[in-house]
Amino acid sequence: MKLRNPRLLKAVTTVGSRLVWAWMSTIRTTFDSQGQPTDPRKPKTRKPFIYTMWHENMLLVPTVKSTIPVTGLISHHRDGELIAQLGHYYGMGTIRGSSTRGGSEAIEEVLKIRDSSHLIILPDGPRGPRREVKRGLVYLSSWSQMPIVPIGVGFAACWRLKSWDRLCLPKPFSHIFCVAGPVIRVPERCGKKALESYHEKVQLAMDEASRVAEARARGERVIPNWPVPLERTAA
């Protein structure tokens, strides 16, 4: 069923938001910043970042807690509307657009909030391919000069839908492990070749953060192999 009626969408979102809140409140989340000042829950993390996680982990987005405002860059796709409504319910700001639709307008909006709000992006959405970083992410980071923090997510127990992204539904009272990869700073307005290099680094960092987080969810301890050094200086 396609939720095109605004009133129906609002009703579904209101009920859904309350259910998600009750559901996620039973789950324990561990956030490992790898010694970097990138944990959004910590008061010392005052400098805005672009946090990226895979589309399959979208249920975490509306429940992200932060000491400064959080804004989600959300596509114009149908599931994007539902995420946007859920985000508003939790007090998260939204900017509508993506690398393919509404891109230039989205950049203008990001430039307005880049000094006061974190940004959350699902870099393989809204239609995939699964776990493939879209090139618009590094372009946006270059223009906004907001550093990228790749986030890997591992579920100790979850259900997966048969959707293109294999959407994760964490089981109640389970444990989620989040691992922050190295801060990636894309130079301002760099050329095509440099952008491609940073795109590759972000892809590798996302893959590695996911590998580490998923291993920890299985109870395994692994040594990360990051494509760029970790930042351990103050934010």
C-alpha cells in the first residue's frame, strides 16, 4: 500500500513513532568512537560532523541522541517521507534532497546549518545498490567542509526484511554495537580525481566499520584496518 494521502501518512507516522520509541527503548546501544572526539552524545563533541550509516540501519536515525542539533539529509523517495516524519517526531531537523534529486537545493540548506548541526546521511539510499556509497556524499563534504564520520552498525539479534537494503529490525531487549571509523576530511572544492580518491576512502571506511561492528555483535574482537589514520586530537 502506498501512503500518498497526507492525513493517512501522518496517522501512520504518529502511531509508528510511538511504537519505534517503545521498541528502541528496550535496546542497549554501545558507541565506540575509537578514541576520537566523535561521539555525538558527549558534551565535548561540539563540532558538527556528517555521520553516515547504511540505509538498512535507518531505524537508528530518529533515536540518535546528541548534545547539539541533528539534521537528516533525506531523499524525496516515498520511504524518505516516512523517515522525515519520524525524525520530526523526535526533534530531528530534515533537509530533503539527494545526490540525484534536489541536490543543489540540499547543498544550500546544508551550508546554512553546517556550523550548528550534525548531519546524518544514508549514503547507499534511497534505492541502492546496497552498501555502495553514492558520490554525492564526498561532493557535499567538500562544499560544506563538514568532516565525514563513517558509522558501522552490528546487531546482536535482529530480523531482516527481504527489501533491497535488507532492512534490520533489532529484536527487543537486544544489543546494538556502533563503531565510528576515522574522520575523513575532504578538501574544499577539490577536483574530480581527488573526489574519486576520497570516495574510495569513505567506501573502505564504511566497509571496515561495518565489519568491526558486526564482529563485535557476534562476540568477536577484531583489529580494525582503517584506510586513513584515526584522529585523536580535540574536536
